[in-house]
Amino acid sequence: MASPRACRSLAMVLGMLIACVHAQGPSSYNCRMAGEAANSACGLPYALSNFQGNFACDSEVLVGRPKDIGELQTLVESFPKVKANGVGGSWWKQNFCAGNDSQSINIVMTELQTTLDSILSPPNPEQWRGAKPPSTFPIQVDEQSRTVTVAAGVPQRVLLDYLSEYRHGTQPAGWTLPAFSWFIDQTIGGAVVEIAAVLANGTLATFSAASDPHLFKAFGVSAGRLGIIVKLKMTIIPQQAISRSKQDLTLARFADQVTATQEAYKAAKAAKDNLAVQKALFSVHETQALWLVERDTLWRVDYQHLFKEPEEVLENLNFSMDPTMHSFSGPNDQTVFAQATKAPLRANAAMTTNPAYWGVVYSAGAQTYVRPGTFETRKAYMSVTEATTRISTTLAPYIQMEVAIPLEIAGTCLKEVNKVVYGRGSQVSRDFRNPALIRFVSGEPFYLSPTHGGPRMYVNIEDWLTLSGTPNKGYDQVLKTFRGPKCQGRLHWGKGGWPEYASCFDGATEYPDSWCHFGCAVQTLDPYAKFEGVGADRTAVWTWNATRNGTVVPFDTCCTDTGFSPECTCASRTDCHA
């Protein structure tokens, strides 16, 4: 066992590294640069695995590296099974991989030439002072409409840094996205208002709430099932000063706070009092927390805007196909490649012992993210630094999962989790290493958004033991609790846990108001399952069933131009039992 002094020394070193906003080398974590990559085991864009070399596709699956949209369209049209990938931030092989043979191709979106250029040499908006960047540039800011159009393969970090430095126009402090994720080295997503995508037949189409509200709601969160998104138009807001405050709590105390919000929200909804609903939501509107599981310490972080009021908080956000044909000539040997061989990141036995030691290390490293003060928007909200990305991706292999809990039961859920982790005789906390991230997200209209139907509490946790050779029983208990009746957690579509905790996934139960609407979008856009992935049997996710007047009917007979017909019932699957 390491001495306390050694623990403190390593903790301070790691803390200083994590506090660095910019690491040496490329400005964005990217597997493309083999000589400078944060992790040499990273598969993309040469092999098909996640960013630590795990959850790899069958070696026969091909890799597509198109240089432009035309080559991308050709690849999509030419192969029966297709998936698009960004930087490999996935722990769900069945949805990450296009198929399991040479008729399947995974297309690496970061290889589009203009996107790759922006990653290798991050742009400085000052170079276009007084003029717009060229139309081929993958980030286009429209200050008048307060939107940014960005290529889908551009990492969030590149976009956020570009917007924050866009100071030569109408906003001297620059711009930012209304919200962004913790891990901003993944490819882009956000508050979307328009989506351009390549469909199953190679057609390029654009979707918006005005042109086709049904298909737009399907594409807003599509998990790669409907086509390949190539461009997004998203809302932006001016950067401003934001104050960050911090409370030191236990999980039980935080659960009490969330329960108070939960009960106020439920009462306001029951009374149909919109103002009271807004006030209840405002209490956690801009709240995040880092939960250091091993130490039973939780840092609650709240953000204050000078002029934001409760009535600006919404319970649910309110929101043509214009096909462009392409002349196909078939793929060429400059865009389609056999996979390279990549060994996954090696196990790290040190991660499986001394939980108290790792608690000290991660506690020291996380302090910089919760430090109180006043910052510009880009720096106020918690998001991973490049240094943290480089350290965490090489330290040991891990699995990341995230669940979304209805706000109506969020406090009740945390109380149940607190019993599992810290109840009498429990050793569960010893199976966790780094902090869990908790945040609150407003409801969205997109069919597959985990917040479809109302606001939710997201909890992001990681398993650092299993891939280093030790079964993680404590982590398993916590995930089963989050997925159980007291929490009803929906899994994040881009992360792990699907084969283990969503076997026999029943979308009609988990997304009762929207699952079959999404199924009808699949019938319209991908009837031959080109983008389905490799899931089968008990791990299959993409299954839909319908009844009419109590009788089972073919699902497609219940689909209309506006979604699932109200004359039908979205039925649960009957082909397997969990």
C-alpha cells in the first residue's frame, strides 16, 4: 500500500495536470494523429474500436474514409450495412459496428477533409476579421439569426473554442452553445434547429421543424439509426459572466435537496400552475454535481446569471425534406480500406486496489472544476480539459454509462442509491474510482431523447475495474438500481450498458409516447435496415410492434406522414423476456 505522503504527491501532480486547460500538442484529442494521439491503442480511423481499443468490430468490416460529401454519399449508396463514427466514444459494440462482414462499412466522419483540417489546425476566427470564412469551412456563424452551422465530425472542443474567440462581430465577448456536454472531445451535438443527412439511398436531405416536424423529431436524437448526419445548425448565445458557487454535501443531503425540488415540481404539475412549475425547475436549472463515491462527498455546483429569471425555464422545448440527388460511380480504393490491427489499452491492476488512494487522487484532480468564482460561459460550466482526457484515456481501460431519471422521482431514486452504496455493511463504494457527474436537463421533443416527456436528472458513472480483470459487483448493483423501478433510468444512447442492463429492451415501455413515432421514421427513411448495426436476438433494440383494436397488425400499416397513427397502439415486444 502506498504511503500517505506518496498519495498526496501523486494527487497533487495529477491535480496540476488536470487543471491545465490546454495540453501540449494538438488542441483537440483526436485518434487520427498516431504520433501524437492521447492513446496509441485508439482504433479510429484505421481500425474499428472505441478510443481505448475495446469493443472492436469484426475484422472483416471495412473502414470508409471519405474526403468530401460526394464520396460519403457514394459509400452509403454502395454498401448494404453502414454506420458513421466520430472519434470512437462508444462502449456499445452492437450499435457502433455497421455489421459483421465485408458487406459492412463504418464511415469515419472526422476524415472529411475540411473537418480534418479544422482538427489538425484549429481555426482562429481572427484570420477572417471583417469577412466570412470560405463556404467550405466546417463552422459558419450567423450572428443575425444566432445560429452556427457545423459539420457533424467537428469535435465540440474545436467548436466551443472557435465560438468563444468569435469576437470581431457583434459580440465582443464571443459566442457559445446554450449547453454542452462534459466530454467535449466527442463530435458535435447540441440545441439543433436544422439537420442535413445522407439517407440510405445516398440522397442528401435537410430536416427542420418547419419543413418536416415528424422526421425532424426523429433525427434530433437518432442514435445513427436513420442516416448519416453531415451538418447541424444549432442555436448560439452570447458569452456572458456567470458566477459559480459550491456546496459540500453527502449524497444523502443532496438527495434531500433533490427530493424537495421533486415534490415542488409534482405539486405544481398537479395544480397545473405553470409559474410554480417554472420556479421548481429553476431550483436545479443550472445545477451540476460531482459525486466522489468512495468518500461519500458530493460537490453541488450552481450557476447564476445576472438577468435570468424562473419564467425563462421551460418544462419542454417547443419546436422539407429537400433531396439533392448525386451521380454515383461506386467507391474507390482511396475511400474504402481494410482494418488495421490495433491492440486494446492494457489492463491496469493498480486500479483494482486501494480505493481510498484513488479517492484522494481524483478528489485533488476534480477541485479545479468546482472552484467558486465568476467566469465567462465557456469556462464556467464543467467540461473536461484536454489534459484530463489524455490522462484518463491512457491510465486504464474503463466503461462509461449514463442514466436519465425522471425529475418526478429523482430524489426518491437518490435515496435508494444512497442505501445501496452507504447502507449498513455495504462495500459498494469501494468499487468506484473517479467522481460521478450529475446534471439536470430540460425536456425535449425529439422522439429518442432521454428527456422526451419531461425534465430528467442525468447521472454519469464509470467502471474502472472490469476491463482490468476484476468483476465490478458494486457498480453492477448501482446500475441495476438506476435501471430498476425506484429510478426508471433510461440509458444514454451513445454509451455503454445496453447488452448488460437493457437486454430485451422494450422501447414501447421505456418511450411510451414516442417509440413508435420513431419506428415510423425508420420505415420511411431506412426500411431495409442499412443503419441497424449488429444487434440481434436479446440484444436487439430496433424492434417495433403495433395492434389495432387489440389485434396484432403489420407495423408499417400504422405509419402515416406525421408519424404513428392514433388508430393503433404501440405494443410491447413479445419475442423475449428479460
